[in-house]
Amino acid sequence: MMDRPRSVGLPWYEEASYAALRARLADGDKLPPLYETWRVATEQMEREVQRSGVSVVRVPIVPDAFAAWCARAGLSPDAAARARYAAEALAGDAPA
């Protein structure tokens, strides 16, 4: 049995940059068109994870910084890259 992590990084988008971010992501079309729809769903997921005893740390995904990080890492800007970025930020490895 694997131990649950004590905390997880949650890729978090700011409303002001949401449309631009969606346009630049490889899988942006899979995100809800409206920020409010995304926020409500993500906060619900966040609460469910917290109820399981895992703390959630919101990791801001800033479009330019994330794009640069993906380019340096040779990654497509998709969900897997966002999860990795959040995990590395939580571990203190991702650039601000």
C-alpha cells in the first residue's frame, strides 16, 4: 500500500490570465471556456482532496513563466506538464 502524500500541488489559474492560458495550452480546449466554471469545479476537487487528509497547495500557473518552463523541460504545455510543474513547485524545484 502506498502512503498518501501529505500535500499536493494544485495547478491554479488566475482569472485575468485564464483566457490567454487556455489559448496557449496544448489541451486548452479541454478546460471550461469560462473561468468561473473551472474555478467552481477545481475548488470542489480541492475540498475532496482535503477531506481525505491531504493538504492542497495552489500553485499559480503564469502563462509566460509556464511556457518558458515547458520549453526548457522540452514538454508540451498540457495537463501532465501542469501537474509536474505544480509538484516541482511544491518541492521547491520549479522556477518562480
